[in-house]
Amino acid sequence: MIIGILAIQGDFIEHKKALDTFGVDSVFVKYPEELDAIDGLIIPGGESTTISKLAKKWGLFEKIKEFGKPIMGTCAGAILMASRVLNEFDQEEDIPFGLIDMTVKRNAFGRQIESFETKLNFNGKEFTGVFIRAPKIIKHGKEVEVLIKYQDSPVMVKQGNRLALTFHPELSPDSLLIHEYFIDLVKAK
Ligand code: GLN
């Protein structure tokens, strides 16, 4: 089993370190053909507009849409997983891959609390959720399962073998349980 990490822009190195702690092989993905050799894909946080633009330019956009295997998108990655993206002025942005039936609003927490940490709960375990200029999932379809909520809104969702989370699981040692969950998803296929 080998997990690919989209390495266009953002904190892909931290995701590699997270996978290393579980002894899972991983590779950075920059070229479309590299998607053929992996069993799952992580789309990291960063700047969603940049990642989307370069993914189109480098021929990755369509291939990621058709990938079919498990994908986990975190923060900017979650924005890219959405079917619809709004910016902070509620204008639609043509950037997502359309992998989960949800509408995501970018930079939705405003300037005052751009970044924060809070305790979240997953499967009965408490961990630290690190939010950095985080988006909000403001709407989702019936087939989307909400796995974690914060202040009554979803911060981690699942549709089939695709996961999207609006925080950064790679940035706190106690939140690596999210990587563990994704690794199991890739193993189960
Ligand atoms: N604000 C970024 C965006 O809209 C996401 C921030 C992040 O990934 N930490 O793309």
C-alpha cells in the first residue's frame, strides 16, 4: 500500500511525516501518471486557488476527479473536494474537483479568529483541531456523512471513500488519529 500526497503547494511535507509515524509508504504526487501508482491520495492544506490553478495546468485536475480510490482533503484540500465553493464575499469560485456533494465557504471565520485550536471529538476520543484560515461546510447532500462537528457545523465529512476536513490533522500529534482512520480506509478499499 502506498499513499500519494499532492505536492503542488501547501504543507504536504507534514502529511508525509504523519504517515511515516504509522510506517506507511508515501510519495509526493506532481505528475498525472503518478496517480496510477498509488492506493489513496491526500490533498493538503495551503492555498486552494493556487492548488486548483496548477492542478489544471499540470494535467492533474481531470485525473484527480476520476481517481476513484480513497481521497482525504484537509483545509484547502477540503475546499477542493467540494462541489461548490464560495469566497468570503459569497461569490462562486470555479476551483473545486467536485468529489463531495457540499458547498464550502472559504476563510469563513473572519479576521478576528483567522486561526485557532479547539478540542474536537472523534469516535469517543478527544484531540486538538487546528484551524488556519479555515473554510466552513455550509451545505451538504443527504449521502454525505458528518463525522465531526464543531459549534453545530460539520468539520469532517465522508462521502463513500472520500473524506474532507476543515482543520489540519497533520499539525498536532494527538490529531494523527485522523490519518490512522484514512489509512484504514485505504487498506479496506
Ligand atoms: N484559506 C485557504 C484557502 O482558502 C485555506 C487555508 C488552509 O489550508 N490552511 O485556500
